[in-house]
Amino acid sequence: MKVVSDNDAQNDKEIKGNKNIVKKPIQVLHISKKDTNSVKEEPLVENQSLSEEKYAEKKSIEPQSIAVHVKQEKENFSTNIKFENQSYQELSKPINYKDEDQDFVLERKVDEFDFDESAFLEALNENEPIGATGETIKGKVIALESDGLYIDIGGKAPGFMPKKESSLGVITNFKEKFPVGLEIEVLVIKEQNADGMVTVSSRALILRQSWERVSSSAKNGELIKVTINGFNRGGLTCDVDGLRGFIPRSQLEDGQDYQSLVSKTIKVAFLEVNPESRKLVLSEKKALLVSIFTDLKLGQLIEGEVLAIKPYGFFVDLGGASGLLHQSSITNGSIRNLREIFVEGERIKALITEIDLERGRIGLNTALLENSPGELIVDKEKVMIEASERALKTNTLFDKKDSKNDS
């Protein structure tokens, strides 16, 4: 039996009277099974108001069911409606009003501004850091401190030179050596810091210039005189234009009593000059050899003693230097045995045909002294006696050779 309240009768009258009112479709709420079990159905009590019924329905609905319903509506909305030239992912992105504003920015050209190119370049030059590592700069001393001095190098900040970088040796009077206002040339050893200050060195510049001079001397084959200032197990040490030089014992004329050479001056030649590894090796033997080589020339007749006999020729002592008389340069005849020509300890005369300073080798020739092929084998004494006269006939050959080398 259905109980009808006064309120229900009144509502039915209002609905019947308003026929033009469009009824809204009933929204179905999808409630999970778990949620339905948790909701207890209560019987409708008589005289209970409509508002209480709605309150009971709202109370039974959980937030999870609403979220599921909204998610399904989004999926149905994206599949049923088609957008032209736009994807759903693009539409879901948040609107960036900054990007929209950029479309309305008016484009300005350089010509519309008062642009001075020379002033722009000048401003760049003013802000450009002065003093890259390895660069040589001239400056003026502006201040002295206990640990160094400041030099005006034309930058936004002065350069600083530590006391240990001011000289190769020890400075007794720092203020007297570097008075304020002194103009000096320095080398940048460290680029500018956060304050724009660079670190400079006078010592590093002196060493660089010394290496340049030593390298040039070694390339030209020059001989130098050095004073021995120390020794170790391997040899002697000396000072060469502010650089530490080393002379191995094997490169000394008398390597047995080499310690006695300390404080003495000797003539040496350069064996190795390497600024990168700071290696400077010298030789007394090579200096003597170079001294002999400077007095020699191609085509010169020289006398020496046979030191050794090898399968390929003779080694001849020329008084401090050794020359090689190759078997192909002994005679124009056929040789069965080298010992049939010369023996060890025999003094001979020969022409100089090669001077190799780098390898320390002198090439000799006796075949050019022969008047006929094999004469040296048949009459060796006659060839040696007339060697000076016969050498004059060969001068024209070497003069032509020297002119070709000069050209």
C-alpha cells in the first residue's frame, strides 16, 4: 500500500499543470560493487520530506564513483568529437600567454636604432681581458708589497709579480731593484682572476729568452765556454745563460778525474737542447771535433794514423777526430784483402771528401791520388810521396762541388 503525503499531491499538481516544462534525463551514477554493499537501504518513512531523500542519496555516493564517472566522460568526449589539425594532447596543454604575446611583438630593425659600430667595437676592446698566458707585456711598477709588486699593464686591473718571479737569483734590495715608475717587460704566467688581475713574471721571460738564444747557437753549431759549478755521479753541471747545463762523463776528454774540473772553464758544444723538457746537454769531445772540422775543407790533403781495420774500410786518427776510408774509396783496382794495402798503426795521406758535423764523420779518399787504376796496390810508397802534388790536380773537382753546395 502506497502512502501519499500532502507534499506529493501538491507536486503532482504542479507537474500536470506545467506541460511545457522539459524534463531532464536522469543521470545514472556508476557505483562500484564495494560501495553498494556499504550503503544500507533504509525504508522510506511516511511524512519524510523530499530534501531528506536527496540528502540520503548524496550521503551514499562516495568521491571515488564521481571520479570514475568524470574519467569515462573525458574518454567518450575525446573519441566522439573530432578536432581539425589539433590533437587532444595539444588541447590538454595549459595555455602559455607569454607565447601568445610574442606573436604581437613588433620586429625592430638595426637601422631603426642609433647604432654606432665603432663605439660598439671600442666597448668590446675595453672589456677584453689583457694578458693571455705566454704573452709578453710592457708595464710600469706602481706599488711594492712584502710578497711582490704591482705593475700597470694597461688593463682594468694591475698585474701582480710575486717576489720569487722577479729574478733568476736572490735580490738583496727589492726596492732598489724595482723602484716605482720603472718600466719593465714581463711574461704572463697566469690569466686574470675574478678581479681581473693577471700574474706576471720577469724570471720566466728571462728563461724563455735564454732558451731562444741557446737554441739558435746550437742550430748554428757554435762553441761556448762554460765554468763548471758542480758534479754528480753522471757528470758535471754548469751555467749557460741562466740555464742549467749538464756534461756527461762520456763526453769529457778526461772522464776519470772529472771532479777536478770544478771551477774550471772548458769549451763545449751542444748535444741536446730541449726547452719543453728543460734539457740542455753539452759535450767537450764534440767541441774538439767541431774545432777540427772548422779547420777542414773538402779536397784537403790530410795525414793520419790507421786506428782499426773493418770489413768495410779503415778508421784513421786525424788528431782528435777520426776519418773513415771506405773500401770503395781506397783504390780503383781490385782488392783481395784490405791488409794488403794498409796495416794498423801505419801513417797515411788521404783527401777529405765528406765532412758531416752532425754525425762527427769525415770521409777520406786515396783512390783520387792514383795516376792509374790499382797504382796504390802496386807502388804505395810512390803514391804517398807524391800525394801533395797529386792533390793539386783534384782541386778543380772539389771547387765545382763546393759551388754546387753553395747554390
